[in-house]
Amino acid sequence: MLKILFSLLLLMLSGNALAKECVILLHGLLRGSGSMVTMERALVKAGFDVSNIDYPSRSHEIARLAEMAIDAGIQSCQQKSATPINFVTHSLGGILVRVYFKTHQRDDLHRVVMLGPPNRGSEVVDKLKGVPGFEWLNGQAGVHLGTTPDDIPRLLGPVDFELGVIAGTRSINFLLSPFVPDPDDGVVSVASTTVEGMRDFIALPATHTFMMKNESVIDEVIHFLKHGRFSAVGP
């Protein structure tokens, strides 16, 4: 009898019984995986396996970036036998997730949290994409993040996965903020972050540039990943 109980215990402590949920981190345009390290450490401390993906945001169009970054993240999770799969994204990273899951289906996709995503496009792109040097600086991905019906964010439709969106309401970007309707995070307006089908939404006093390092934002990310809703009440 003791041998049977011991065998059952070993079975419970092996394989998927010990597998953690995986969180794939996707940074924003002109950023790198280093910008998500504070978030990564907090998620690891909260009990998740984390794959912090670096991708060349200026080097390819959005569809190509989505395949590169998300395939790399999924492969990393699989190598760790970490399941199910979640995403935490900043800015452009959220659009990559929407593009990818427009044409891909995964039974192990659990929850997604987007930070400052231009889900309805960016007014900054509308105003500046024709300025010399804009495409050189932001690449093809940046050029196609506007708010017109032909821009990629407006072509994607509703989300069909469990999504929480966190918008920022504080700006330190005095160069770009005048192009964005208030309230905004300095790059993306609060209204532009929303998307049909999202499960929950919250706006916090955080800036676009540093929201992934903001303690309140991180706390809400972890809460959504664990409970499918934010703990605070948005406007």
C-alpha cells in the first residue's frame, strides 16, 4: 500500500503536474526585450515561466514580425513544457498578437494583457508618417499603425481570446502628446487602446514609455493573468 501511495505521489510531482503557465512577453516598437525585464522578474516571482522575446521591430512588416516573435515565444514555452500560454505585450506587441491569432488557432492560449496597445490605430502615425525620416526611424511596422480603414489595427476586427487592456493616462512626451486626443499616455490615446471583445479594461496613471515598469501596472497584469479580471476599477 505504501509503495502504491509513493508511486502516485511521484506521478503527481512529475510531468505536467509541475508545469507552470508560460507568459510570452512582447516589447513595443523601437524597444527590445530589455524594456520588459522588470515585468519578467515580477512574473517569475509570481510563479510563471516567462519567455521574454526580442524581435527586430523596425526590420519587417507587421505580419512577418508576428510570425517571428510569436513562433519564437511558443517554441520557448514548449521547450520548458510550460502550459498554457499567456501573453503580456507593450504597444506594437499587442498588434502582433492580434495579427497572429487572426489566422492561427491554439487550444493552449489562455490570457492576454496588452499595455498601451494602438488597437484602433495611432493618431501620431496619421500626422507624421509623411514626414521625411519617419519610415526610416519606425520601419514598415510603424507606418501601418495609423487609424485609417486601410491601416492594420482597423482591419483586424474583434478579438476572440481572453484579453485585458491597460491604458496609460500620464504623458511625459511633450513632442508627440499634442497629436493625441486626451486622455493619453503620450503616444496612444486611452480611447485607441480599446477593442471589441476585450474581457476587461483599466486606465492607470502611467506613461507609454515606462508603463511596463510601473508597479501598479505590473500588479494588475498579474491579477488578470491569475483571475481573468483586473482588481481595480477603471473609468
